[in-house]
Amino acid sequence: MEAQSYKLLDGKAVSAQMKKEMAEEVVRIKAAGGKIPHLAAILVGHDGGSETYVANKVKTCNEIGFKSTLIRYENDVTEEELLGKVDELNRDDDVDGFIVQLPLPKHIHEQKIIEAIDYHKDVDGFHPINVGRMSIGLPCFVSATPAGILELLRRYQIPTRGKHCVVLGRSNIVGKPMATLMLQKAYPGDCTVTVCHSRSENLKEMCLSADIIIVALGVPEFLRGNMVKEGAVVIDVGTTRVPSTLTKSGFKLTGDVKFDEVAPKCSYISPVPGGIGPMTIVSLMRNTLLAGKKAIYD
Ligand code: GUN
């Protein structure tokens, strides 16, 4: 069969446009004497991936004109210390939203920290109140990766109504919220949704019947060409740091999709890097802007 000529879902370009729109809004807020949105981030330890993600979040705040605060702890921080800082940020009127970068060291109960965050400031959308509100379609902070994917689908006007969307992965951060959102009576949404995971027996057959595949497994090059039907839309959420001698940093970001095999079958496909990664960061910025404007909760 003849190969499709696929189009790239250019998250880098779309996120640059969104940053520009938000920077313009900050200028307008400033001119009107309003409050500049302020994001705080808590980073524990020195995990390479987390360091990079948090540095990018702070850098993007600066580019847009938001205020940002980075709070760092060593790996031996106690749960009490972290809970104390969360409480302080909850009460700090200058901080509109904050995040605790995950994963946390094993001795800290991650869910306890997440639930200690005031949901009004939970710009990651991880608090059960935000998750619950999202699942029944109420205004809330939607976690950044799923929100970024929805925005990319919207800006490329990808048809979703009635389509079969297969989500690979069932994490609380991506797979589950993504499936919930694609099911929602909305655009993007209105899909028939199937969620597959590491225990699924018929994963390949499910993928072959999918119009839209969203891969969030964290398994490099998992999705192969023979798992995708002609004309499908493929979204690659994978960002595994694979050691490489070809880059200055010593690693290469690798997606969950074997791009060379899959792309020729697709109508649209998101690349790694330059696809969902930049959309995730910009969606966190959007949540921060909404928090600063008290647009979701008073
Ligand atoms: N670790 C991986 N992704 C995320 C994210 O979106 N937010 C936080 N806080 N930690 C993460």
C-alpha cells in the first residue's frame, strides 16, 4: 500500500505561539496594575530528568514574564519538612500555584504530599479534587501533559468525535486522565476510548483498530509500524533519556514510537523531541496564568 504523506504535530511551534500569547497577556495585566502570576516549584534531590524539567519550567516562566520561585531540598529531606513547606506555600498569598516535582525519594509518601497541596493552587492537577472534577467535566486544573495533547489536537483541528482512541498506559499523570478527557462530551473528545497497558493481551489488535493512538508507556520505540492502521493519528508521550555518544549532554530523548516505521502510515504524528514535551510545559504555564487570574476557583 502507498505510504501516507504524514504531517508533524509541531508542539515546539504551537508552544512558542502559546508562550507569545501568554507573554502579551502578562503585559496587559501589568499595564492594568494587576498581579503577575507566580509559580513555585519544589525539587527534591538531583535526578537528571527532574533537574531538566524543573529548570525548563523556571526558564519558561521567565520567558513569559511570570514570577517563579525554586525551592530545593536534598534527598534526605523529611516528610515533615516537605509538608511544612507545602503548608507555607498554601498560605502564601503571593504564590498563585505550585508544584512538587515527582518522583520523590522512597521514604516520602508521595500521595500524602499531593493531598496536602491546596487544590486551588494545584496547577499540576494531581490533587484528588481536581482529578475528580475533571472526571465529571467540572472546571479544574487539568494535568499538563493531557491538557497539552488536547490543545495540540485542537490547534490542528484533528477530528475526534466518534473516533476510536487507544491510550497505551494507565498512569495517574497521563494515561488515566487522557482516557477520561478523550471520552468527555466535548471537542477534543467524544471518542470511543480503549486503555491498554502492560498486562493487555490484545494490545496490537486494539492499536490496529485505532484512529488515534496516544502512547504513554515510557518504553522506547514500543509502537511499531505493524501496529498502526493507515491514516491514524499518533501521539508520542515517551521521553526516555537513552545514553548517547552523539549529544553533548550524553543522552538522547527517545519516544515510545518507532518513528521511521510508524510515521509513513500516519495522517498526523507528534515527534520526540519537539512534540508533547514543549506542550506539557506550556500547559503548566497556562494553568499558572489561570491560577493567577483566579479563573477556575475564586
Ligand atoms: N514528573 C513527571 N511529570 C511531572 C509533572 O507533570 N509534574 C510533576 N510535579 N512531576 C512530574
